[in-house]
Amino acid sequence: MKYQSLASVGLALLGGAVNASAGPLAVRGDTGVCPKGYSPTLITISVPITPTPTPIATEEATSTPSTPTPVTETQTPVGDAAASASSPISTSGAPVTETTQSIVVTTTSSIETPVVHAVASTISSAVEETTTSQTTTAAQGAATSSSSSSSSSSSSPSSSGGSSGEATFYGGNVAGGTCSFSGYTLPSSLFGTALSVDSWDDASKCGACVAVTGPNGKTIKAMIVDQCPSCTSGHFDLFQDAFSELSALSTGVIDITWSYTSCNLDGPLKLKNKEGTSEYWFSMQVVNANEPVTKLEVSTDGGSTWQSTTRTYYNYFENDSGFGSSTVDVRVTGESGNTVVVNSVGCDSGSEVTASKNL
């Protein structure tokens, strides 16, 4: 009864999930092993054991483990070191390597996946930022070089002492040009040209002369008599005969060097009234001046005081109210500061007066 109770207790402890069998034991030669009336019996218990898998944290886990899942980051070996690099081991015992270009990340849980992406994203952003910075620096350097080159070609002095520019040609127009030199004939020593709109400045260069040197090395002198609306600074639209002195007409556009120069005109300058001029509206033009005219002033008191006029884009000096007198004294000032005074100039419509000298 005592032995049977022990067996029952064993079965209870194992939850009844056992298989038991009994068989006789060999007699050990000790007759005092069992009480009288009992014989020794071998009881064999077979206990089936089902292994319980250790749960692995996943992204769907409802709670965060108290101990963070370890993450190992290994830099990809370079060169011969790759041969000696050890492979990370997963929970299953097999080597597992997840590579994102130059970084190997080994993890025992999929819950650390965001870490992998964060690392890769940071590296990608750094590479992209460096590349963008290098590209921007290169582009800025190229833009600075291009701007410097452009500035040099348009305004820097050339080897001959002038400014660089370009020239084209057109039929030419003195009488109908924007400088309004109607009735004026260019001297035989001069050609004509139109000036770029960028340099027009209310006709301030009308009547000025420029020395232009073409690709064949020849230099001509041309007077500014017109405006070129489509030309930029440093671009001269020469009369056709002027262009042909520097290059074949078939060339169309040529590189030049140019500079302002004295016109060296024969004879004195002239003052010409616009049609409609009177003592109530004043409009006068200076023609045949050796240098650009900067201002024209009028005196009605014999030169004691001088009143200013306003220059128009079509090259006339005007006063909308007139000066209230049929005759005035006129003082012309050139770009150099030289002046010419012409006394007793009539304010008649369309009249013209020749001065005694030039600027």
C-alpha cells in the first residue's frame, strides 16, 4: 500500500500525462528489501514533453519589453578585412545580414526595423546634402566666372585702349534719325552710326563721335545720329558704308573695340530752332559740335543771369513757357566744360544761327 501511494502521488504531480508499466525486478540478493508478502516491481514512467517556444517581440506586440531588444550595427568591411569579418547570428542560429549599401544591420527582432530605415535615411540625406552643396558651389563658381567674363567682354579696356563691343549695320538715317539732325550733312571724314538704347540717356551722346576698330584692324570715325532700339550697351549699328570698311557685309555681326573721340569738325557749331519756336515756347538744337553738349542756357538780361532748359530724347533743349523775349543770349556747354556764347539769337520758328567758334 505504501509503494502504491507513492506511484499515485507521482502521477498526480505529472498531471496524469504519463504512461506507466510494471515489470519484475531482478532479486539483488537482499531478502530484506520488501516486506513479507510483497515482491519488487519496476515501474517505468514515460513523460511526453512538448517544448514551449520562447515568444519573440514583433511589431504587433501590445507591450514594450522591460529590457530593450539588442541591436548590433556592423560597418561593412573594406578590402581584405572582409574575409575576416564575422557574421552576426540570428535567434535561429543562422547568419543573417541585412545590408543597406555601406551599412550592415543585424537585429533579433522586427520591432527594430524603424532603426534600420532611420540610419539609412540619415546617410542618404547626408550624401544628398553633400552632393547638392558641391553642385551648388560648382554652379555658383561657374556663374561667377561667366558673369566676370561677360563684364570683361562688354566693358573692360581692350589691348588697343578701347572698350569691347560689337557692330552691325543698317541703311543709315541722318535727317530722320532720333537725334533730329534734319538738313545736316555729315562731313566727308565721318561715317554715321546709331547708338544703343541702353546708352541713349535723353540724347546726351547725339553728335558725339566714336572711333571704331574692326577685326581687320582698320579704324573709322563715326558720329552718333540715331538710336538703335534693339542694341545693348557696347553695340553700334553702323551705316552700311561704315561697316563695309571694317568687314564684308556678309559677316553681319563683328567684334569691335571702340572709344569716344573728338569729331575734329571744320567750322563753328550752329544753333537751330525747332518749328513752332517763339517767345512763348522755346526749343533749340546744337548742331556740328566737336563734342557732346551737356547743357544749353538762356539769358534775357545780357548775360547777368542764365536760365536752364530741359533736353528731350529727340535732342532739343526746351522751355515749355518760353522766355518771353523774341531774342535771347545762348550759352552752350560741352562735355569737357568748354563753353560757347552766342548773343542775340532770334526765337523765330525754324531759324538757324552760326556761332563764331566750336567747343
